[in-house]
Amino acid sequence: MSGHTDMVLVDKKGIRIDGRTADEHRAFKIEAGVLNNADGSAYVEIGKNKVLAAVYGPRECHPRHLQNPSKAIIQCKYNMEAFSVSDRKRPGPDRRSIEISKITAEALESVVLTELYPRASIDVYIEILQANAGTRCAGLTAASVALADAGIPMRDIIPACAAGKADGKVLLDLNKEEDNFGDADVPIAIIPSTDEIVLLQMDGNMTRREFDKAIKMAMGACHELYDVQKDALKRRYSVDCKEAEPDEQ
Amino acid sequence: MSNEVISEIRRDHIINLLGEGKRTDGRKLDDFRNIEFETNCIESADGSARVKVGKTEIIAGVKIVPGTPFPDTPNQGVLTTGAELIPMAHPSFEAGPPTEDSIELARVVDRGIRESKMVDVEKLCITEGEKVWMCFIDMYALDYDGNLFDAANLAAVLALKTAVIPAEQYGEGKNKPLPVTCMPISVTSYKIGNTLILDPNFDEEHISCARLTVTTDNKGNFRAMQKGGKGSFTLDELNLCLDASVAKGKEIRKIIG
């Protein structure tokens, strides 16, 4: 949020640089079950963001001292590929990715029935193949589809989407330019069946009224994304059934 | 922070009292503990503050040195925030590289300071593209009894507010105060069951399921937020957290002047 630029992010007609209106999200594309070895996986595109998520587990928890005798723990690793951003990113975890991993795991833990798997670990890997603002939301969206694909019991699946502010206007689902040169960013994730908020961050500068509007917009987009998540899971398993039939004859 | 176990009987006691709107130490749900602070307590630092919120104690120091700016912001100084949860502060803290808890703590404090533009980084430019002042804020927890987020924010903000750029030491002219524009104050709401409280002590913090840190500026606008914990917030609860942060932020701003 540098906020200082001559770049026009929203024109006089209210159209953004990528042609969207203020309350329009980028194109969503979700596929479930895209990897062989993982117990569950998902591929998500939100605009130019390309994200893979994989789930292993429930399996034995390593390191052992992290085991919880009453429930499973969720260990999440969010990682950006070196080539995912315009300047090469130095490989390996940095402070940002450690923080995102932590809040993603906490958000997932609110819906996974961890009490069914004492002492186990559910490992979630999120790889950002291409980043264009909003990767933590895309990553969490992918991770919850991957958990469902792995057959892990959950109360619900979590969609995540951001809203923000640029050129003084509240906008849904910021792109890279709006994130870099805009005034605020508010990523959220919700449990769609109850509208409870399980991830919320904010940076920038917003009045109460702007914030309320941003939350409302982001929640609306989360519900749309939720339908795409469910659709991806349905497609994944309806295809499987058709393919499985000839084998069994 | 840490996975300490609170006994069932203690947990039930705290929750039963909360049901009556009371807390184990007699505070109201939205009361902070006593805030004490001392600034410029470390002479070797360019700015420092030692803050006590109840029995939680944290010290922050600022060091300012000349360095090269980032290529994408050639006319801006550099601001870096670090936090250490050292073993001295609590038996559950271990020595070693930063944990995810200490990284989150530092990043949330950093976000409030950065996004509120508390430090006017453009005034930290010495020669554009070549030399700027780099401002390092380092925080160390000394005694941990809950609510490190708000205590750390206070310590960092107070240390910055009193910081002086040591220009003479580096032959860059006269010493001058660090250019500070506002006071970002964070107020963290913790959710225990369905009750929201402010400034939890250790036991309260460890039975809470979720927290929301909200940092406001002098105008009461929102500058940074961070939800943590495995629980969730409803929209109504979110609104209560926002109200609390604006109201309590105002009170705290008065206390620290």
C-alpha cells in the first residue's frame, strides 16, 4: 500500500484497469483432484493467480512433540515459487509466508473435524505458481477444496476473497496494480453456511463505512466462490464414476 | 502463543464469571489492566520504551543507521520491525530462531506502524537512491501475562515517538527527532465462548478461541487488522471488536499522551 502514484486505477466511468467494475471479481477457475500422490489436491485460478494445493493425511505427526492427544493438528506451508513474481523470489520460507501459513492453518482448523484424528497431522501444502495479488485467498480457497478432495470430514468448505480500496473507491478482489498502488486491502475467509469470519486481515486506511462496504462485497464474492468450489468437487467425482464403470466390467 | 494447558476447573471458573459479565481479577470485560511506561530508558538506543500492561512487560528499542534504500522506493527510508519471545519472559518460550508466533507479533505491529504512516519515511531520505536512514525497531518480551500484541504495539510506538536520528554520529548534520506523524494504537479483542474481552491475562488468553487485533489512527480510521486463533467471528462480533478498538484506542492515546 504505497498509495503514492499518478496511475489512474479507476476511471471516470468507474471502470478499473482490467476492465472490471468496482464490485466485479476476477474469473474463478477451480479443479479438484489434480495430483496423483497427494491424498487430496486442487488447482485454483483467480484472475492471473495460479495456485496448487495438496493435502496429505491424516498421518503420523512429525515432529512428534507437536502431537495433540485429543485432536489432529493442521500444518500448513504456503510457498511462492521463485518465478511466481516479476523479480525472482528467493526460494524458501520468509516472514510473510510463515505468517500466511499460520493464519491459513488456523482458518482451516475452524472447519476440519480434527477431534476425529487424535495425535495425527493433516499437512496442507500451498504452492503459488503465479502471483497477482490475492494469493493468500486463492491458496486458502484451494486448500479447502483439497481437504474435501482428500475426504477429510469438515463442517464446511472455506472460500476466501479480498476487497479493498483504490483511488478512494471500495473495490472487490484487488489485482496487482490496485494492491500495490491502492489505499487498502482486506482479505477475508468465511464459513458460508453461517457467515462466520475465519480469516481477516486489513492494511491501509479505511473509515468504518468503507470497511463495512468492503466486508459486504467480499462476503458476497465468497458465496459465489463457494458455488465454484462445490461445482469443482462435483465435477471431480462425477467424472470418476463414469471412468470407473468400464474397468469394473 | 504457546500451547499451555489451563486446568478445567480454572477454565470453568473463568467462563462462569464471564457469563455474569465479571473477570477473575475484578475487571469489566472491556477494561485494560494498568498501563505503565517509561521512555528513553536505554541510552545506547536511539529511542526506547519499556511498557507494562498489568504483569505483561515488554521493551522496545530503536536503532537508526544510514543504509541503501530499496530500488523501488529510492526516496524512502527503511522501517524494520522484529520481535523476540525470549525464554526469560515465560517457561513456554524457547531460545532459537523466531517462531511463527513472534513473526506474527512483529508483522502485526509493523503493519500498524507502516500503514498508519506513523514514521514519515520520505523524510528519512539523505541522498535519493543512495543513502537513507534505516530504522530498526526491536521488541523483547520480558514478562508474559497475556496480550502481547497491544503491549508490543505500545512499546514500539512509544520508542519511535521518542527516537532521535543520530545524524552527528554519521556526519550527516545535526541530530533531529524521528519524523512522527500519528500514534497508531492496536486494541485486540479476544473471544472466550461467545464473550468478547479486552486485554486478557495469561489464563484468559489461553482459553480464548480467536482474537482480532484492530489498529486505529488518531482519527479513529482503521489502518491494520489481524484475526488469529482457530475460532471464528460473526459479523455482529466483528462490529463489537471495531467499536471497542475505536473507543479504547482513544482512551489509550490519552494515557500515553
